[in-house]
Amino acid sequence: MTDEFYIRRCLCLAKLAHQKVKTNPQVGAVLVYKDRIIGEGYHQIYGGPHAEVNAINSVAPDDKALIKDATLYVSLEPCCIHGKTPACSDLILKHGIKKVVISCTDPNPKVSGNSLALLKQKGVNITNGVLEEEGLRLIKPFKTQLKGLPYLSLKWAKSKDHYIGRKDQSVWLSNELSKVYAHKLRSINDGILIGATTAVQDNPQLNTRKHPGSSPTRIVIDRSLKTPNTHHLYDGKMPTIFITDQKRDSSENLRFISIDFEAKDFINQLLKVLFKAGIYRLLIEGGATTLRHFIRSGHWDEAHIIQTNKLLTTGIKSPLVHGTLEEKIDLNQDEIFKLINKDV
């Protein structure tokens, strides 16, 4: 087996955490002795043990003596600072591990390269940069969150002739499988945001009824609070935030946050407010005007565009976004294009 094989396993393990690590990075670790995995783990939840700790703790009693002669593979540079948990570099030295292979360096200035330098100084053999591009892609949300901003995903469906909908009319374009995909996206985000026009016109529930997982906090940009209080967004079943310039008292599961709609950096201001409210991963679902505002701001990180085979002939034109194609999924005549913004 190669270093790439074991690092790829680390990356797969890391992804199991989804958004449960909040503002921490997703990390996976594997302990290998003579081409046999003797332990593996991942950072499962914010504030919990790191991947290296879980990997070492998973080693069977009969294999404990092999740890010092095993190679530790980690998708991210082990930490060297004491935060909510002890430093992983200390744990590596404590167990006498002599070889560590990682995918990429930690972008956190408090760690970046310092842990590797410390381990090298203590005689640990370090290999860095194995599947580095994939490793960096995995921690992209973490890099965004280091700036105090949520990791931002865009999602919309468009017709074959590139319309997103019709004015003053609710139009469903995607098929059932694509709807499941969309609800899966919701389940791995902390918040889901729409504009007031979509809220009024579609009366959406914005939950994960078609896919297992927690529903995100519902967020509506509604400056004048024109969404009827008879709509689902006021039902109190899920945490809901209205972004407005109106004064309104908040209650359980229903918050009203006032911000300056005239500010030149409105989007940046909004994202910082949501980050402080615990929205570390944010999904923007529409409508077209709201999506365009975020695209123009340049703050988006990834886009999920559902290309359907339906024709509208007229209507609201689909937003345009330029990014790098990372994945294309075929779902029963719907095509989903996942784009990455390389400029952030």
C-alpha cells in the first residue's frame, strides 16, 4: 500500500464529521504497522478528542506495543497548542511514534508549520504534501471560518433553457432525486437562507423531510417583514432568523436581527452576524436576486447547480457563476454541477 492509499483513507474518515466539528477542521487519522491498519479515527465533534487521539485509542490491547513502530497518517498537520484538548504533537511524542505522514499544513497561524518543526526537532520523520490538493479542499470550510465568516454554498435549479422560475409564480423544476440531494445539502449546513420574495411566493418549510439529518436554521432577508405570519417560517417548529431593519421582539425559535441594509459591505456584515449566531456553514437557496447578490460579493465557496430537462421559454433568468467544476452527478435526467470558487 502507498502513502496515498492511507491518506485517502484519512480523508474519507474525516468527512464523516460533516458540520459537527463546527469551527474546527475535519481531520482523519490512521495508524499503520507493516501495511496493516492497527488504529484509525476522526475528529467527531467540536470540543471532542482529535483524530490522532481517537486513532491511538482505537488500537486493540494486543497491538498497543506496535504503536511506537507504526506510521501515523493524518489528513492535517497535528496541532501543537492546548485548546479544548491537549496538543496532538505531545501525544505523538509520548507514544514514541517515529514517522508521521500528512496531507497538508494547518492554516491556523498558531499551528502552521510549528508542529511539524517541533516533531522534526524531536527526531520524528515527517512526510508532508501527500494528496495535498484534496487535503486543502477538505479544510476549505475551516480556512473560511478562520476569517470569522461562514462557509457559503449556493444552490439552485434551472430549466433547460436557463430560467430559474417565473415572476409571481411558484415553479418546481427538479425531480424527486434532485430534491433528496438538495435536502441532503440542507442537513450538512447550519443555516439555509432565502430572500423575502421566495419566502412570500413559495411559503417554504426549508427542512430536511426528504433526507435524514437535522434541519438547518432558517434565515430570511426580509427588510420590511413582508412575509405573512401565517407562513411556515413563523410556525416555531425550527429556529428561524429574520434579517430586517424593523424592530421586533424575538421569541423562542424566532429571532429578528436588525442590520444596516444601506451599508456598502452589507453581505460581509450579514455573514459576520450569522457567524456570531452560530451559523458556520450557510446554504443560499434563492431566489435569483439573492443569489446574484452573493455571487457578486465574491464570498461564495461552492455552488450546486441543478440542470433540469424542463423548458420554461420565458421567466427569470438563471444566475451566472464562474467556478471550477469539481463534480458532476446524473440523477434521472437532472444533472448537478458542483463548482468551487478558487478565488476565496
